Amino acid sequence: MTATAALTLTWDDVPWKSDASQRLSRTQRARITSTYKAAVPADIATMTFAIDAQVAAEADDARDAIARFDAELSMMFPDGEFAPLSSVLLRTESASSSQIENITAGARALALAEIGIAKHGSNATLVAANVDAMNRAVALADKVTPDTILDIHEALMRGQDHANPGRFRDEQVWVGASPTPHGAMFVPPHHDRVRASIDDLCAFTARTDIPLLTQAALAHAQFETIHPFNDGNGRTGRALVHALLKGGGATTQTTLPVSAGLLNDTDAYFDALTAYRQGDPSPIVERFAQASFSAVDNGRLLAKDLNTAHQDWTARLTMRRHAVVWRVLPVLISQPAITSALIQDHTNVSQPAADNAIRQLMEAGIVEKASGIQRNIVYLAKDVITALDEFAARARRG
């Protein structure tokens, strides 16, 4: 048996008990039988993968491009001011990953959500939760374990009881609009198989004999095939990619917005996942390589725009270098929606000092008061908001 054949899914016949109270059409009822077929993922911990040679080479080139991008960014901003750019790139990756699931939020809305100004359950708060999950993934990158995955999911889906945050599913799920597994687009493994499959996946991520980006793409595809949660699988699985890139040393100081690269052709991404389940691992590796190149190009433009904004700000300010306002500029790169309290917290200054710094920023045209917000006085760095929205537009266009 070849490696490709070994990867192909097999199927369980699982008993199905019909719910008489469920309203179904005649066509839907005609599809229902006493059993349904649920996927049985192959064990990949020790598998040898047959990757197309050209695709493998492209993935290696993409991994090198990621490392160069990471090194470039560390030199773009003055000492001590790179960390905010890292935060921005992580936020853009989180927003793009959410958008693949049709959860969209503009830069202004997301910036406000991250300081607690958004309706509970809004798209912006969901994306903000994805930012937290990405942070968890990067922080836990040393070793991928079942607990690591649960921790990422808990951060992502906190407060969404239907998803059972931080716990593997204990019921059957399926992909597609079908009211039963019969006729669904894809039926992941029965929940009794989830933990063993996750253990196998974690063992796979510990291997060092597979090129890093190829390994990350395969791990992601296997995770999506296992589909271990009631909801949030796609976003958790893409966060897992960043844990692997960080743990493997491709990224050291930043988060490459790979999901932004996937956004320009989501059909190809989902087709590649299907191909993986049918035994061909090359398309998902190719898609991640292409997405990485696209993400590097788009990320460079975003970094350039933010660096230009930072240089423009420094030219507008005439205060002495020890003034508080200079310490606020990196905060604005990281968080383009600010309040006096946020400035006090980030720079450890008094309210009068924070208020004075905000006044100076307004006089220089660097921030403006946000409109339409009650109870809170919020100021926006319009240059950063514009740069982030332009990044998102480029990702959609490809």
C-alpha cells in the first residue's frame, strides 16, 4: 500500500436514531437510513507522505521567505518599537482567519472591541476572541499537546456555550446544511475516535523529519479532518499552524498572516482539504505555500505603511524626547483605539499626563475623537485604521 493510499479516509457505519419531531422534507426523509458513514482518519504520526517534488520545493522556498520576512521586520522599527508591529500582524491574521468563516470586522470595530467597546456577540468581539486564541497558540508553541489545543479553543470560543469551549466534542457533528449526517458535505469521525486521533496528531507535530511548512499544512488538514470541536474548528486549526511555525523557528518575532493569503482563494483552500481526505496531500501543502508568499508580500506593504505613519508622526511632534507623548506612539501602532485610562495603564503615568499626551496627539492630527460612542471618550489613530483596512482589501483581492 502506498503512502497516498494509506492516507485516504475509511468510514465507520454508525447507527442513526431518527427524531420524529424533526421537520424534514420528503427528499430529506428519503435519504435517512438506520446508519450513516463517519470518517475514520488515518494515523499519521509515523506516516511517509508522497508530496509532489515541485510542491515540496515551493513549500521550502515559502518557509525561507517567512524567515526573511521575520528578520526584516525586526530591523524596520527603532529598538523597542517592533513589538507593536508584531501585535498588529497577529491581529490581521486573526481577522483574516475569522473572515474565512464569514465573520468579518473592520479595523475600527475590532480596535474598539479590543478595548471593550462592542456589543457582546458581535463579529468584532468574535474576532477579538480569535486574537486571544492566536496569542495563546504562539505562547504555547514549544510543544503541541491536547491541552494546548484545548487552551486555544477555550480562548477562541469563551462565552459560546454551544461550542463547549475548551472541551473536545462528545457528539457527532457534520459539515454542510443537511439536518442529519445523511447527505452532509463531510461527516468527521464519531466523537469516540476524537481523542485518539488528536493524540496521533500531536505525535505527528513533534516530528523533525518533515519540512516545517509542509508539516504545518498537513497538521492543519488532519486537524480539520478530525474536527474535534462542536464549533471553531477552522479558526483553532489555523491558530495551530502558527504554533508550529513559531515552535519550528520560522517565526521568532511576529505572526505571518497566512490566513490573509488563504482569503484570496478560499475555494482552492477547501478543495485542498477535500483532496487531502481523498489521499492527496500535495494540494494543501501547495495552498499553504502560495498563501505564505501572498502573506509575506501583503505583510511587507502593511509594515511599510505603518512605518511611514510612524515616521510622519515623529516629524509632527516637537516636544522633548522625554515627553509622555513619545511613549504613546508605539501603543498607537499596536492599538489604534485608545482612551486616557489605556494610556495610563500602558505608560504608567497619571491621568493629567495621559490627557496631555492625547491633547498633543490631537493637535498634531495623529488621533481624532471617535464619533458615535457613548459613555467613553475614545481616540482613533486614523493612519493605522486605514493601513489595516487596506491590508484586508488587498487580501480579499489576492
